Amino acid sequence: MIKRALTASLLLLCAFQPAAAETKNWSPPAAKIYAQQLSDETMKAHPELLSVTLHGVPPGMHDAYTMFAGSYPDRIGNPDDPDDIDVSKKGITIVDPRWHRTKDPAPKFVVLMPLRDRAGENIGLVVYAFKVPVESNAGEREFYLKALNLRDSLAKRIPSYDALFARAR
């Protein structure tokens, strides 16, 4: 009887445990990398942003698409979603007005676009999430142009993909 009660209690306890954290597919080095420095500087200079993240396959890895820098340090190393990988592989842009998503705590507008280096080569993915004031009726064109300008400014500071993983200065 006691054995059954203990087993039932353990089963109940296990049922209410939070899900295990998502498995990381990459761990950043202990020292801050240049990509993280760029992300931090972008966030500091652009209060209209909720976040900026940089994605791709870290050097020395194969098909390990991941977020390697961004304004959510706890998400660094998480595997990319299929839409992130599409942007990286195909060079497409996704303009996503997420005003009515149930899991988003605040209105935002997200633009996923190819990350480029100084030479204009697509080297990964950059995601910009913009704050959307309730009274705003800003549309896709405005956010897309802002994202293009941010991405093109960022590209001027990226000599190569490998440079993103060098130690920050």
C-alpha cells in the first residue's frame, strides 16, 4: 500500500516538472566575441529595438545552425528554427508583423534577413525585432527599410564571417 502511494506520488511529481531546457548545439567561448559586441552596440544605439540576434553555423561545425550572438544571452547556442535556416541557406527575407501572437508579451515587428559582410556576401542571418507602440500604424515598408539600414550599417563592420567569432576588442 505504501509502495503504491509512493509510486503514485512520484508519478504526480514528475508530471508537474517543467520541461527540460532546450538542448544547445553550440557554446560560446568564455570571452565575449566580436558578434556579441556588435549586438550590444546595436541595442545601445537603437532604443526602437526589442532585440537583435545573429545566427549561422559556427566555424568548424557543419549544419549546426544556431544563434551565436544577441540581446538574449540565455538563448545563445539554441538551435535555429526552420525559418531561420531558410534565411541563412536561401538568402530570403521574412517580414513578420507579430501583432497578435499569443506567446508574445508585447506587440513587435520582426524582420529576418541575410547577414552580410563588408563585401556584400550573405554569411548568416540577422533578426531585428522592433517595438510597436499601440498607437502606431507603422507598416511593413517602414520596418523593412529600418532593418535594411541597420543590416547594411552592420555589414560595413564585418570583414568576414570568421571575424564575428574573434575575441571582442
